[in-house]
Amino acid sequence: MAPSGAWIRRYLPLDEPRQRLICFPHAGGSASYYRTLARSLGSTGTETLVVQYPGRQERIAEPAARDVDEILDGAWGELLSALGDGRPFGLFGHSMGTVLAFEAARRLEREGPPPDALFVSAREAPSAAQEADLAARLAEYDDEGLVTELQLLGGLAQELLAYPDMIRIALSWLRADVTLLAGYTYRSGPPLRCPVVTLVGDADPYVPAESMRSWRTETDGAFETHVLDGGHFYFDAEERLAEVCKIVDAGLRR
């Protein structure tokens, strides 16, 4: 069992946040990827909380999660505690994180305080079969193939290629996550009630902008799409990060 406080990271705690954003990292990612986003959102009064998956960074000694429910079950108590003061909040998932954010939104609408918005980035709706097919294909890649895919997506800094130990760790995280995704099965259910806001880069090699409209059927609430300049990791660029913060702030204020 993970120690208390293992699941949620607050990189810029606010004494009196106006609202909160709960983030779920991408495949192979970790909570620290969202430090910059947390700093930027802090200026809007938004406190950013990030789910740290087991097997990452300071949780490196723990076995990786085997499925989506294992992550949600593990984080659930900390998540409910963080949301206990009734402030508005949204869920944000990037790439693989959209699946976790979506399933968390479903569960919260059944069992906890419902989210005020779901933000989904760089991945089409989990009901789309080709997403599972892609994860299954990536799960079969050797190390060289995975490195090639990371470079294509812009998810691997060129300077890291000089550090094979770091590459090995990054690939172990990625393998764990694509295996988790390959085993994920979308379960049909009632549409969400909260608004769904989609974001995608216009040059994403895997996710065509129009495919994000597949999320429309997942909610009875408001729906909007945003196409930003950039690839799969479009908000690595400072100017894109500012746009993302405006979109999140507007979505939560509404």
C-alpha cells in the first residue's frame, strides 16, 4: 500500500485558491511535468494538483499500475480530501491522461463532488477503437522503436540521448503505461453532465484536430474545441502554455 500523501502533488499550494485543476500525466510522464503549468495557473488563482503514478520519480520503488482502476482507487481518498472544501474544480488529462481524467469524472459524478469541467488534450475519446489499437502496437515495440516514436511526438529531449540510464528509466515508464492502455476497455454509460473542453495541436502526428470532436458524445453539457499551434506536446511552448491557462480559467469560471 502506498504511504499517505503519495498520490497527489501540489507544486504551488495556494492559501485561498479560487478553483483547482486536477491533472493526469501522459504515458511515460510524471507529476513534475506540470510544475510550469502550476506556476502559470497560480497567477489566475487556480491551484494545480497532479496525480503521481506509482513507479515514477520518488515512487520509483513501487510497481507500476496495471490498470486505470488501480490508479483511481489508489488516489481516490487523497483526491476527495483535496476537494473537500467545495471550491470549483476541473480535471485535465493530456494524451493517456485523458482516459484517467474521463474515468475520474465519471466516478466523481456518481460518488463524489461533480467536476465543473473536464479538459481533454491530445487524445480522441476513449470510445474510439483506434486508440486501443495504437496502444497495443506501441506495447510491442522494442526500445529503438519507442525512442523513435518519442522523438516523432516531441516527447524526448535530444540531449537525453547521451544518458542511456535516463532513457532506460523513461522507456520503462512508457512501457508500463502503453501496456495499461492496451488493456483498457471503454465501458458505455450515461454521458457526463459537466462541460467537456478539448485541446489539440494542429501538427500532432497522431491526433488529427477533427478527431477531438469524438468527445462531443461523452457529455450532455457544453462542448468546445481548441486547436493550438504545435505538435503533441504543444504546451511545452511558453506562448501555448499561456493560451492553455486562459482556456482552463475561462472553462472553470463558466
